[in-house]
Amino acid sequence: MGMTVVRPVVVKAIVTETFKRQYLGELEDTVKRLDGVITQIDTQIRRTELERQISPQSRAFRQQLEVERSRQEAARMELQARIKEAEALEINSEFSQGTVESMVALSVGDNFFTRLARAEIIIKDGIVIEIREE
């Protein structure tokens, strides 16, 4: 009798000029979207300042906007740091892109730790070039 279980698999990309350009483009696009969100929040904050009657609800709404603006600004700063890291990536180095899940068949008598050992998929410009299992 057997069983199928799920294990995490690390996906790593070989850094190429194409990868670096695409990755930087994605990060910069995300920064631009965040800039737009921050601008919208700033506009809403200014509108609340222009209201003649300041009610407890409008104060609470403004506080929520300021908290959200701070959160978006923190995300923007994190992205700026990732852009700096991406610019420093060396060609042909490995860059961890995240994880995916893989199914593994287990049977009675299998070594559990060997079957669920660390696995990696290495890609270069979107093409799988190596699968590593420890």
C-alpha cells in the first residue's frame, strides 16, 4: 500500500541578461503601481482635510488611510531594496525564485527522509536545465 505526499521544491533561475532585464522590469512596474496607489491615498487624505465638518468617522477614515499609506510606502521601500539587489546579480549565478509543490509516492519500506529530501528545479530563461534531488 502506498501514499502520495506533497513536498516543496525550490525553483532557481540562472541569471542571464534576459532574466535580469525581465526581473528588473517586473519590480519597476510594481513600484509604479504602488506609486499610483500612494498618490490615490494622498488625494483621499487631502479630501478629508478639506472637509468642513470633521466627524469621528472622518478622523477614523483618515487614520485608516494613513496606515494604508505607510504600509504601501514600506512595500515600495522593500521593492527598491530588491531592485538594488537585482541590479547587483551576477550573470550565471543562481537566484531563488520561490517554491512549487511536487507529489512524491511513498510506499512501505521507503526511507521517508530520502523520499522527501530537498529538491530543486534549475531554469535558464524559462527552460528547465536541471532537476536536483539530495
